[in-house]
Amino acid sequence: MEHFFYKENNLVAEGVPIATVAEQYGTPCFIYSRAALEEGYGAYREAFDDHSHLICYAVKANSNIAVLNVLAKLGAGFDIVSGGELARVVAAGGDPKKVTFSGLGKTTDEICMGLDADIHCFNVESEAELQRISDIAVGESKIAPVSIRVNPDVNAETHPYISTGLKENKFGISMEPAMQLYVKASKMRGIRITGIDFHIGSQLTNIKPILNALDRILTMNDQLVSKGITVDHVNIGGGLGVTYGDEKPPTPGELISTIKRKFSGIDLKIVIEPGRSIAANAGVLVTRVEYLKGHEGKNFAIVDGAMNDLIRPALYGAWQNIVPVKKTASIENLNYDVVGPICESADFLGKNRSLNIKPGDLLAVKSAGAYGFVMSSNYNSRLRAPELMISKSNIHLIREREVVPDLFRNEHLLPA
């Protein structure tokens, strides 16, 4: 179901006019739909049906505690990559026992946080990390549940910056060394082996690479069993793509139904870590046109949103649909590069977009619910935007717009 749609030529979120939200809270701003988040999570839950599973929402996609709270109330688990994200999950009412701790640079303090919170599992990325976890667990008289992240050397067929399952990527451990590390881990004090983990990349639009990786992992599980090492779960990672433009990714239901067939006759829980596919299309970035400019045969729409608000276009060359908040009857569109005020040529939200606009008009950058605000910054000393959640007919401010003192609140002048 589409939760951002036009009603009498006005873009609305769950029936609330976007223009009303922008008038009340200013621009740029991020607006999320609670119903869209719930529907995104529900698609995974329904697909698993009665197969043992744990859906761990990838906090890095959108970490606002209101977003996390909506998902926690639905019973979601969470995939984290830092101690800060663990703290957010706890503050949002999430269950630490449903938390997987990913990431290849876990500090001593973060490992201690995970042990103290009694998380579900540490996804281990290296032998050195495993040894550190063991040492800390022994020192605290605890047992650390671990899963080793295996790098299956599978091409995810996605942008190279978000591909994580090839041998040249920094993530995980190649299969043969991983087998050796499992044997070592089975004899280590303070360690309890609970699973096998893989994650080959993000914005995946084809099931085949995931299935190829899973086949290798299930073969590896058979090899572990032959060595007397058993696991409770297989973590298939996340990364299912969404439709930004003309992509046609599989639905969660299509992915999970295929995955479940691979587990026929195998008594293992499936853990999955979706983020983008739950949050991306549950949000928009709303920005206002400040100026229109013609230059050397090009048209520029200069807006108050910028790469500090939404860096994906600059960082990845990502395409996100940009639509007017109010449709007009005129068909006299021009092609615009929609650009921000930051002093970088990479500061654009979209290029060559057919729009009929004038200064003061509002635009909505769609699919901005994931990897939007979480990747924002104060570059050029710009204030970070507010975040709002629409729940039925109610508008909830879930993060206030920064004010100027916030820019240097933690800075200090040198003494005279």
C-alpha cells in the first residue's frame, strides 16, 4: 500500500497534507509514515509464518528512537553496529535479547555493553575480535554467544561501495579460515557458538546472489556438524533492495519463501537483518525551492535541502524520485538539476528532473526513510533537519530542528 500519495493534487502522508507539515515545521524536514514502517516489518513477519526466525531491523538505516519504538512494539529484534546503537535500542524499548551486534571494529567498551545487556549474538568479523570477546567474557565470568561472519565471495551485483561479500571487501572471514576459526572457537573459554552469519551487500535486486551464498553457508554447516560443532541459527544478513526508480526487487515474501525452501528438513532458526526495505519508502525529505537559475543551457533549481541532509546522491550517484508537493495543471515542464546551497559541485539531490516549479514551491525527495537523516551532517555549519512521524491524522515531532547554539555546543575557546 502506498502511504505517500496525491489527494486533490496535494501530496499527503497517511492523509495528512505534506504542505501543512512543512508550514508548521519548516524545511528541509524528514517525514515518516508509521503505517509504512509497520507494513514493511509485517511483510517479513508474515512471510516467515511458522518457521523459527528472528527479524533484526538494521538500526543503521534509520535510528530515530521513535522509529525503533514502533518496530519494538511489533516484536522486532535489532541489528546494531555500535554501542550507541545498542543504547538507542534500549532507550526505545527494544529487547536486548533480540539484538545481533555486527561490525568489524567492536571496542572493548562496546563488547562489555553487549555482554552486560545479554544480547542475542555477537557477529564476529576476525580472529582478533573473537579472542578479545573471549578474554572479556572470561574476565567477567560470562559466556559470549557468537556467530562468525563468513565471507562467501559472492558478487552481490550492487554498487561497489555497498557490496560486502567479496573476498576483497573488508567484511567477514573467508570460508576455509572461518572453518578453522570455528574449531578454535569451540575450544575457547567464555565463548558459545550459536550461529553462522553472512551478509553480501545492500540494495540487492536479485535473489540469486543470496541463494548462491546461502548454498555455500549450508554446505559449511554440514562440515561443522561433521566436526561436532552445531549452531542454532543461520543469519542471512539483510540488503534487500527497494524501488527508487525503475528497480524491480523481489518482495520480502518472494525472498523468504525461496529461502525457507533451502531450509526444508534443516532445524535451524533463520535470522535476517532488513533495514532499507522496511524504512526507505516510509519517508520523504521535503525541501523548498529558493531560486531558479539558468546557466550555459542548463536549468538549476536551488533548494534549501542539501548533501548534508541527504548524501546518497553525492556519495553513490544514487537516484531518488523528486516530486512536487502540489501538482499544477501546466505541462510546461523544464529539466532541472535540483541542487543545494553547499559549496561542492557534488551537492545535488537529483539531476535532469522534469519539473514545473517556481521559487517557494515544495518538493519531496522520495524513499528517504533509510540512509537519510542518519547520514546527515553539519557540513558548512548547516543545521540538521527535524524528523516527523505521521500516525493516522496526527503529526509527531520526533526530532527537533537544530538551532545555531547546537552547532558549537561542545566546542571550547582557548583560554586568553
